[in-house]
Amino acid sequence: MTVAQRDASPVVEADALTRFAALVYERAGMTRDDAHLAADTLVKADLWGHQTHGVMRLPWYVGRLASRAVIADAVPELVMDSGAVLVLDGHDAMGQVSTARATELAIDRAKAHGIAAVAVRNSNHFGTAMYFTLMAARAGCVAFLSTNASPAMPPWGGRSKTVGTNPWSWAAPAGALPPMVLDIANTGVARGKIYLARQKGVQIPLGWALDADGQPTTDPVAALSGVTLPMAGHKGYGIAVMMDMLSGVLSGSQFGTRVNGPYQTEKPGGAGHMMIALDIEAFQTQGEFAERMEQMIAELKATPLAAGHDEIFYPGELEARSEVRLLETGLALPQDTLTDLATLAKDWDCLDALPFAP
């Protein structure tokens, strides 16, 4: 069954949800392979427990495809090639498409040179950064990925949106354990968490955002009209600016207030990314690295527990456990997300593929 009942809410099977999202993307003009990639990035985010970047975003992406702010059939083009350093022009393709291509190139060139950097220009929002760094980790690399994003927070000391959340991710294989992976935005929380709170009709904690008048707020609607605050004060602001330098300025893409996000349908994204891959075999054997990673994780987990904690987790462990659990039990989505997906199914004539009763 693709749908079960749990607490009177539909529970959706991940594979069925991926097939549905891919079909919608195809109807919006994407190739079958690209549509499946874009759909998989959304459902994986839900499986990892990050609904902020899951199928909640499908209507936003499809709206941008329909307006041609994102070009469904664009083919990213390699415009500079220095061996270990490459520049890819996304030509306004889906960010997932451009970034997957950049990741493939980075892995291939890292295997040849030990290290590779692929800059991407004229791209769009790509969802979760860890989706792509994990691709490289599973290929035997340590990987880094940064991106810039539409303005969401002020520069330190300011009160208007100038700086994006500008997320970044690191990933590495961890021997017999799930890969170690970190994926964070430089705001105190990803902006998607505020959108998710709005979807669920719940308040947000103080400290996440300011309203349009520069006052602290717990109202997600007011927060979205205001600014999201940086993590760790001036440190989060500084990291975000450096990620914009790397992803936007150095790549030759847009930066700062010129970047447009998935939350509106009309303007090209102009996002830039930077993917860096290091081939582990250029440093030591895969076996040695695996053994050392397992030892590192064991030492972390052997640390005496602080009050209120039952276990120590390494970066990426919670997501790996969540994926295993939710593949078995199915995904419980917010009612507003279910409603939005049902509307998409009607609009794109794929009600038969909807994996729950509308």
C-alpha cells in the first residue's frame, strides 16, 4: 500500500511520492532523468527529517518552471576547463540539475588530480546541499559544497535583507557507518523552517527572526516579512558573506541582492555554487581512512553524557536513522502540503499518480 493511516493522517510511501513529483516535473517540461533527480532530492529531504526542503517546495519549483524563470530543458555547459578547476554555466537550469553535473565532474577530476573545484554560475536553488556532497562521499571523496541564496538576513548591525542564508555542506565516508555529513545555513535556522511553521500554523521561537519593524517576533508570517537572524551573531554573518564570495563572486554568478530564490515565480535565480572534491586515495588508502573515521566517531560517542542527553550523535547520523525509519513507516506530511500537492495533481493532470486520497 502507498498510503496507510496513522493518527487519522495519510502516511505516504516515499517511492510513490517520488514517482508523483517526477511526473509533475515531467509535465512541467523536464526530461525524465532530470525530473527524477529533482523529485528524489525533495523526497530524500523529507526522509532525512528536513521537511523544510522536501515536497513542500514542489509547487514553488514548478511555478518557476511554468514561468520559465527556470528553464526546464536547459543543459549546463562547461565554459572553462583547467583540469582540476572548472566553471559550469547552468543557463538557468534547475539548481539540482546543474549541481548534480558539477558533482559528477568534481568526482571525476578529483580522481585524476587528487582535488577538483567546480564553480557553477547562472543556476538556481538546489534543495539540500547534503544530497550532492553525499554523492561524492559515496564515491570515495571528501566533499564541500557552498551556494548563495536570496537575501534573508541583514548584515551585522543592519535591519534590511542584504545577505542570503548561503548554506554549505561537508561530507565524508565513514567506513562501515553512514557517511559523516554537515549541511547548515548561516542563519539561526533555515528560512524554510519559518515557511514550515506557517504551513503548520504554529509559532516560531524568539531569536529566529525580526519583523518588518525590526522587532523580535514569534509569528512566522511577520518573520517572513522581516529578516531572519544569523547564527552565532556576527560570526554567522561573516561566514554567509564569505560563502557568497565563493559561490557568487568567484563563480561569475550573481551575488548579494541580485540573487532570487524559489519563493517567487518570475525572476531568474542567478545563484552560484562551488563544489570541491578531494580524492581520499590521494591522501591515504580508503581502508586507512575508514578505520580512522570509525575511531573518530567512536571517541565522540564515548564522551560522558551531559544532563538531559541519552546519546551522542555525529553529524549526519540522525538523518541516516530517519531515512531508514521513514522508508519503512512512510512519510507523514503537513495538511497544507497535502493540499498543495493535490492542487498540483489537478493542475498538471496527474491525479491518478497522487499517492494519497485528495
